[in-house]
Amino acid sequence: MGIEVWCLGMTKHINQFVAQSRKESAKARSLCTFAKISNLRLVISTQGEILKRYTSKLTKIPPTVGMTKRTILFIAQSRKESAKARLLCAFAKNFAPLRETNSPLILALLLFSLQSQAQILKKPIPDKLIVLTFDDAVLSHYTNVAPLLKKYKLGGTFFIAEFLKPTFSDKSLYMSWDQIGKLNKMGFEIANHTQKHTHVNKMSKEQFIEELNYIESQARAVKVKKTMVSFAYPGYDTHPSAIITLKEKGYQFARVGGGKAYDPLKNHPYLIPSFSTSGNNSKQIYDAFGQAQDGKIVVLTIHGVPDAAHPWVTTPLNLFEEYLKFLYENHYKVIALRDLNKYINTQNALETIQPDFSKAK
Ligand SMILES: [Zn+2]
């Protein structure tokens, strides 16, 4: 028995799948799995354990067709979508073919874009997932940050550049490459922030490649064996051509600013937004931690702790430790940027998500 499809006419992105007969329950099960992989919430189930498992988030929506052997399965992409789901529930309730049929019935409402979303996520994004990133290779990353990350068993990414001003050769301000090699040995990610902290919109393609290559080879010289997959844009300046180069070079993730949580289904993997810690902006940072839910990941950009080279982006040491303690005690999962490839198929994300350069800063 086939699946009938009605277009509800509410939006072209919503299709309604109605499956009849028990045979179709296999399809329902695969939809469940599909929704799970897509990190979606199955909203309503009037029967069946397999559906109930996933109904935790949006249980307030009332069961719509309450007959036995009849299951209605709503899939909502996010809280925003739950309004749509509610409308669709109301529609289904009053929809004559659903009310009158006596055959076992499964109704699934599915967002049209799910196909690509399922391919973007390898597994659902857990709540409380945080990525810590540290920019500019300042000395306090080695002396203060790394020991504290170890103390609280947290991961992190260090974006390395060799500043011209104040100069990278001043070892009272910046880490040496030996120290950067030691961070790698401790298990942290060493990643690319260009050779001279040159903004990507100020470089030719050739210069950009040269600057990326320089950091890669310096890292290899201090035994960073893993291929670099993460990049951070100096000054958060972006350019469409940079995306092409990063792809050619095999990078998987690139971080911008923007002060928003990262939604892997919406944000291009070369334009991953982040929140910046700066001075005493702890209210903003704790608020950001709270946003690590419903499929969103919170990425922090942190400069020196403290930052003697660039004091306007300093983070006080005691406040930084307070953040780490909070994350540790509240059971957040804190990882490096490259670890996101356990959750995200970047190749598919690169192919399906349109880059939006307007919100990089
Ligand atoms: Zn920087």
C-alpha cells in the first residue's frame, strides 16, 4: 500500500505523509530513526513505545486522533516549528479522511528539508555541548589556560598566529612554538589563525594559502601530526573567496564571532558563530551557556587569560576559572572545534547550507 501525500498548502516546505496498514509501521519506525538523527522532536504519539521515547520536548501539544491503532506523528524542527505543528494538529483533527478511516493509520508530518538535515548530522547534538577556542597564541594560554582545562578535564582549540604588533618574538607576551607543541601533546587542538593575523578580505588567494601553509608547517615542526581542520578568521572578517580556499585545503570548520549559538543545520561550517569573553561580560557568557540546547552548540572565543599583548580583549583569570568550574560542575561536555566532526558531516553541510556572511562579527 502506498503513501498518500497531501500538500497542506501552509508552506511548500511541509508535506503530509499518510501511511495505511500495519506494513507501514516499518516506515514509521524509520521516520523515527530519521527524526532522531536529524535531532528533531517527535511530538505526538497515541500509541507505541518507539514513538514515546522521543516525545519529551513538546508534550504539551494534545494528542490529535486518539483512536486505537492510530498514531499521529508530528515532527517539529525546533521550537519555532512547534507552532506549525500545532496548526497541523488542528488540521489533522478536522481532516475527514483521518477521522473516518478505521484502518491502522500513521500520519507523519515532515519538513521537506529533512533529507539534507539528516545527512548533515551524524548523530543528535546533545544539550550542554560547548566548544572552547583560544585566539592569538598568547603566553597565558600555556601558563594559565591549559593547566586549568586539564584540572577540569575540558577540551579546547588554540588558534595560532604570529603577530607583528606587538611582535610574536616577544616571549613575555606570546607562546613559543615549543610551548604550542606541548599544548598539542596535552591533547588540545592546534589550529590555524593565519601566519600574520592578516584579515582574509585583505589577502589574495595566494597569500592566504601561503599564510595557512606557514602555520601548518610550523606546527608539523613541533610534532603536531594531525592535519589541521579548524580555522578562525582574524578580526572576524570573512570573504566568499576564503571559503573556496578553506575547502580546497581540506578544512572542516571555520569560526567567526557574531554572539550567537551555532546551529549546525543552519550555519555554514565555515561561518560558525561564537560568543567572545571580554573583561567581565559574565552575564552574557552564562546566558550563552544556557543556549546550548535544542540542537545548538555554544562556541566561545577567548583571548588571553589575562591578555598582556591585547589588553582590550583580556579575560580575568579568576572569572575564567569560574566559567570552567561552572561547566564542570553542571556536566557540560566541553570539546575542541575539531571534535564536532563526531556530530557533523561537514562535507554534506558544506554542500547544502548557503553561507551567510552578514552575521560574522
Ligand atoms: Zn585573532
